[in-house]
Amino acid sequence: MDKVLYETTVISKGGRNGKVFSEDNTFYLDIESPKALGGKGTTESNPEQLFAAGYAACFNSALTLLLKKAGHTDIDPEVRGTAKLVSDESDGGFKLAAELEVRIEGLDQATAESFIEKAHNFCPYSKALKESINIELSVTTD
């Protein structure tokens, strides 16, 4: 059995037009459907933003750890995460897709691409998702 290193629970009330909050009250966000999905276009967050933020942060942490382990302690990558809600032709519903655009200054393109692939195999989000959703990865070094 895997050893649990961290666990958190977040509760949703009201779905896409409600709120999400942690049991310990350290996290709270109002949720609203984006205008593109019939929402009011407010400043509240939505599930896709939360997913994109979590995936970008997790991938960046995995990448940074791998870079540091390889002796690249002065490199500070930037990860731009995009969550896409796309139509699912199999059932007429919806599904997720993701795009990660990584910017790494200080490495050549081939080395950067190698680290992106390693991070994709190491990141917990990528491990959970890469067999179930379409994920596009790209990297620039300037």
C-alpha cells in the first residue's frame, strides 16, 4: 500500500454556481460558470481554472525538483497551464483536455525537451492524466 504523504478534502456546494471550501477552512472560493458556458462573466473562479492552476503548479514543482537534482539550481521555469472543456462525441457530454507550455531559460532546446518528458513521467497530475485525457506539451528556451 502506498504511504500517504498529504491529504486534503474540499467540499463543493452548488456546483458550477456555488462555492468550494476545505474542511479546515483554509481554502474558500466562490465558483461561477464562465461566460462561454452561459455564466455571468464574473470574477469568480471555475473548475477549469482550478484544474489548470493545480496542474501547472504541480508540473512546475516536479520540473524544478528534477532540474535541481541534475545540478541546475539557478533555473526558474515557468509553466502556463491551460484546461480545455471539450465536447465528448462518445456520449454527447464533455471531457477535459490540457496544454502545458513551459519556458526554461538557460538550457538548449534538446535538454529542455528531455527535462519536460522526465517531468511528465514524474508529476503526479501527469501520471494520473496522461492515459485518460489529451495533454499537449511544449517548451521554449528563450
